[in-house]
Amino acid sequence: MAEVVKLPKMNLVMEEGLIGEWYKSVGDVIEIDEPLCSVENEKETGDVLALNSGILLKILASEGETHPINTPIAIIGGADEDISELSAGAEAELTGSVEKVPSVKSEPASAESSEAKKKNIKMLPKLRKIIKSKDIDLDELLAFIGKDRVTEEDILAFEKSRSAVKSEPPTAISARRERMSGMRKAIAKNMMISCENTARLTNVTEVDMTDCINRNNLFAKKGQKASITGIIIKACALALREHEILNASLDGDEIVFSGEINIGCAVDVPNGLAVPVIRQADQKDVFAITEEIMSFAKRGQNGELTNSDMSGGTFTVSSVGMLGVEIFTPIINYPQAAIMGVGAIARLPRYLDSASEIPVPRHIMKLSLTYDHRIVDGAPAARYSLKVRELLENPILLF
């Protein structure tokens, strides 16, 4: 029997919530306790979990809408079940609870339309209180962010821009010389060796990480969660089994194929960069790889990494996505044949239907594979990147 999913009260003070991202689409099979969508309220961001299993027959509340608690947001039932009466009642209950932004017209807005826009702009109730307490002009804020949904980060960015305008001009910087540290010298030397001894080429591949992130979130609810870098290292390692040429090096006129898949993971350390190695990464699960990465990062910050930790790598993964970089050209960790650069994950619209007419929000990431063209041709490199993408977009193969 079909059931209406209602917006739950997620904490004692919650009165309404803003629908974030729908993880499921109409027609998807739903299991009990499976996340349906994310919801933001004054205290937190959480997931709405299914209380019964079945098929997601209808989504009533759209992303970006704000509704009171106990508002109908979806219907779950049997595949061929008639929900017309149930749907009509739910939609009637839903009417009037959604905050919508008025359409933008070309003529100058009147004072009345401006006030209506202020009332109907999408934001959490606590943000309206923050704006009032900080005496922020909402018109100026909306003009600054250029969108119809206000977040706490938008308010902070607006305040920062205002303080920058009011602040005194910066004092002149002083010219100086600074001797390179031993680590920086070693990094510079290795970079030059790589640039002088490789014929570098970079391929960029787009990956849809939505399903991977959703599956990882399911494991997180059970107390296990892998890092995105850990997941990508696992995918790269499995793909190297089928594409050995990317796991090779050049010795004179001989190509040396490695007997192990040991993935170097570039991590930030004080005054430089270190590349500790996850040995036999293809034989470890994503959670074990994540634990090693976290251990390496902690030891790197404390200056405890050893030469043994950083030797024996056959392929490298370098991620700067957490810093907002989307695409870059990583330098090969010579004498390896290739390195995979991991960019930021951004929520972007993509067409998934056969007619390419309906855009849906997806989590998109760019992978930048730099390889030594003396060893690896363009087609094998492309096939390797596509294999990594296939694994990441089918996370059941990784978890």
C-alpha cells in the first residue's frame, strides 16, 4: 500500500526545512532506512530516510523549496499502484507551504515587488535572523551573490567584501631572498629530472561521482566511510591490472613492467610535498586505503615519514580537489610512467535521459592523467582513464 513520505522533525527546534538534493528519482526501488533526500534546517543538514520499502512513485517537494515539518514530500508504493487520490490529497496539503522566487522581469522592480522578493528568497530561518542582526541590506546581498538561494557562506563572503572595501590600503610588501630548505631543493631537483626525462601529455576525463558518493554515504551511516582519494586510488589500482603499460617504467631501451601495484599518494607536509606509497593497493579495500592515507597525512605533518614509506611506488595519485582546483597537469613522479590528478567535485546539471532534454543535478569531477608519451600512446592512456571512470561510476565494483 502506498505511503506518503513527510518532512520529519529532525531536532527539537526544527519548524521547517529546505530540500537539498534528491538522491533518488521516480521509479527507483527504495529500501527501508535508505536516504531519499537531504534537508537543511536551522541546526544541521541531514537525510530523510525511507520508513517503508517500495517504488518511489512521486516526488512532491522540489530541490530548493522550504516546507514546514510534516509536509508531504514524496510517495512510495507498489509498481502499478493507483495513487491518484493519495497524490491529490498530498498536493492539496502541500499547496501554500513552498517558498518560490518570483520570476525576474526586465523592467525596474517596484518597492512592492522588491519587498515580495525579500520575503520569498530561499534561505533558512536562522539566516534571516543573522542578516537582521548584522544590519545587512538584503538587496545588496542578493545583488552580490546573484542567485535566489542564500547560504551562510554567501553572507560571510558578502561581509568579507564589505570589510575589504572599508579597510585601509595594504602596506607595501618588502623584497627579500630566502634560502631554499633541503626538502624544497629535493622537490625542485626531482621536478627538473622528470621534466627533462619524460615526454609529458595530459588527458582530462569527466567522471560522474554521484552514485559513488551516495554509496559511500550509506557505508558512513554504518560507521564506515572512505575518503574520495582512497576510493580513486582503489579504482586506479584495479584499472592498472588491465592496463599494465601505465604501471611501467623505462630503463634504457627496455620497458620494465612492475610486478606489484604500489600507488603513491601525494600529501601536504610542512614546507613541501611528500609521496608515501600504499603497497599492493589493488588488494586492499577502500577503507584500509583510507586509513593508510590518514596515517600518512598525520605522520607527514609531524615529520615522521621515512624513506621506506616513500619508496617503491609504481603509479601516483595527486589530489588538489579539496582546494577547489578543477583541472591541472600533474608532473610525473619519475621514473614512473604516469600520474593521476584529481580535481574538485562540483554539483552540475547533466542530461541522463535518452533524448537529452531533462537536466538533473550530478556530482561531477575531472581526472587529469599525465603520462610519458615515450612509453604510453594516447589510445591506451585514454582506455585506462575510461576504465577508471567505469569503476568510479559503478561503485559496487569498488566497495
